[in-house]
Amino acid sequence: MREDWEGGVILKPCDLREASAFVRLLHRHHRPPVGQRFSLKAVLDGRTVGVVIVGRPVGRGQQDGETVEITVEYFSSTPGY
């Protein structure tokens, strides 16, 4: 991932613990999911401004090993946490 790019949001991988902490802090009426396939964080000016937690689909018919579902996505209007 490019670290030298200026002027916008950079997507970076993050672990479930970091993504869940962001959700707990800023999205209080929903609990973070228990599991995941992967998580990404959006970074602007060195601060986390959002997270996406991706997991397996809820519907059994879609659980083919290739399909994923965005479980939680949250972006803060206030950069950083």
C-alpha cells in the first residue's frame, strides 16, 4: 500500500480487535461481530476514520467459500478515535 500518497483516504488491513474497538467506541447501538474473514480501516492524515468488517454470508445458500458479506461498515464524521 502506498504510504506517500497525499490527498485522500488510504485503506489498510487491520485485525478484528482494532476494528471492533472502533465500532464499540463510535457505534454504540450495535455490537461488533464475533468473527470475520478480514477487516479494513480507512486512514486519513494518519488517523482511522472508518472500518469495514467482512465475514461469511448469513444465508446458508450463499456460503460457497467464495462469497463474503460486509458485516459492519462505519465511518466517523470526526476523524480519529
